[in-house]
Amino acid sequence: MAREFDNTNTIAIYKSDKGDNPNRPDWGGVVNCEGKEYKIALWIREAKNNTKTLKVGDKFLSGQIQPKEEPKNQPQAQTMDDLKDDIPF
């Protein structure tokens, strides 16, 4: 019997397939924060300036977080009962 797993406050990251588009993220994934899901995109960057924590040439990850889109509801087909009021006779 499969055990239920609580995905709350978890993260999953995977290496992305960039295909022929070099602008696509190097890594992607999903974050669940307090029950809300977010998509994440991460790029490998190289430091161009010295900072407190990085030297020129050091590699680091930068990224974006976006709310995961909910599936769009399809409009429901009208039934005969819905159409009764539209019939003029």
C-alpha cells in the first residue's frame, strides 16, 4: 500500500532541456510553500564584479518564481433547460 506524502513546503529541481534556445533556464522545478505551488526557473550565471561573497568569474544561480497556473475552466455546454428562457414562443 502506497504511503501518502505531504508535499507542503518542498522543492523539486531538475535540469532543463534548453533545446535550440540558449535563453531557456538551465534548471527548473516546482516549489510548494505553505500549500501554494510555484514554478521556478534557474540560470547559471558568472559574476562580472567582485562582491562581498563573489569574485569575478565565480558561478552562481539566479532565478525567477511564478505562481503555478491553475487549469483554466472550460465553458460548460448549455443544456435544454438553459435554453428554455431564450425561446420566444
